[in-house]
Amino acid sequence: MKPQLRLQDTYRTMVSESRARVDAALPKATAWRAFSDPPEPAALAPIRTDWQSACTALDAIDSNFDDLAEALWTEYTNQDLNVQARNKRVQQAISQHRNLFDAQAQAARTILTRVLETSAKASAPPRPQPEDALQEARIAGIKSDLTMLLANRAEYRPLVDEVDDYLVQALAKDDKLAVWVVVGSGWLDLYIRSRGEDQNFIDAATGELDGMVGRRLDSQPSPDPTFDLRQLDRVLADPQRGAQAILTMLQGFVVSVFNDLANWLPTSTTPRGY
């Protein structure tokens, strides 16, 4: 019988469920959206386009798996081949499909990474306007205050708690610039990495901060009346069933799926030469 493998079934089930969840969260492009008042967030268009491209790349990987399975079955059931000829043709088929698979998987990874980056940026608080000298001076003051607050926090949990307190106060006062410095500017991540701490501290602190910031922002009303970009970002970034889950599978597990398929052997066909 043709290859029917558990790893491949697991991969396809996870990808299918993740795709369905993202599709449900991402509004479809329709003619009226371009003229709606207010219009949908501008970030939705590139996210939507890239997601469609990612799905096309994922479909190509699935088709490649099916084509390889068909090729293997064809070679293994070809009674006109001896063992040596059969094995040579099997390896040629595997090599051909592996080259195609590597290109397809890389394309899907690149597109999904871009989807996640675009969504994360779009869902983060934007920098207030105007970006002038007065604002730059205030940003410098905010960074100085944060540096002073965090300098003596030798453990990552007190550091995260200090940032949390600062962010709560900034949100309560609707201080959009302070919120942007903490959440949207990228400065806090650079500050933590510049402290000279070991990698365990950096990983723990940045991970806890990501979770804390997400929870604080999720508790705020959506800044856009037409669509909640943070809700979409939560779906896309979900490591269990989202674009991030698919990306994680493409960074390792899908290679095992290909290898499992490439190593498949039939149990009921014996070519000439045995």
C-alpha cells in the first residue's frame, strides 16, 4: 500500500487546524473594505497577502509529499526493475523531491516570519507624533528614569516587576510616549542585553517581559474601532495553533516528516533480484 505515515498525519493535522484558526481571525479582503468608514487598519493588507502566500507554500509542500509518495510507490511496484535499478531510481526520486522540499520549506519559513513580524509591529502601540526635538528630549528622560529604576535589579523578576509598575502607571495616565518607549521602541530589549548579564538572565527577563507586556496591552481597549490587531496577533503568535506553531514545525519537525517518507518501504512488493 502507498505510504500512510503517522508523522505526516500529525504535521498535516496541526497545519490544517492552525490555518483554519488564522483564517477565521483574519478578515477576508472584499471590495467594501477599501471604502469603509473608518477603513480597516493598513497593516491588514500585507498580513493578509503574506498569509495567502504562506498557505500557497504550505500547499506546495503537501503536494510534494504526495508526489514523492506516488513516485516511491511507482518504483517499488515496478516489477520490470531489479533491486539495483529500483534503488537507484528511488534515490533519484528522493533527491529530486528533497531539493524542491528544501526550497519550499525555506520560502514558507520566510513568509511566515514576515507575517509574525508585521503583526507584532502593527499590534504594538505606535510612536506618537510629531517626532520633533521636544519629543526626543522627553524620550531621553524616560530612558534615563527607567535606567535608574532598573540599575539595581540584579534578579530578573524584580526587574520585570519594576517595568510592570512603570507600564501600569504610564497606561493609567495615558502617557503614550512612555508606553511606546517601553513596548514599541525596542529600547528595553537592548537595555537588558547591554547589562552584561549571562544568557540565562537575558532569556528569562525578555521572556517574562514579553508575557507581562502582552497581558497589560490585552487589558486595554482596542485602539482601532474597526479591528482588534492585538487579538489577531495573539492568534498568529499562538505556539499551539497559529502561524507560530506552523513556523516551529517548519523549523524542524517537517524535515523529520520528509525523512520518514523517504525511508518508507513497502511490505508486500518484491522486485526482481531478491
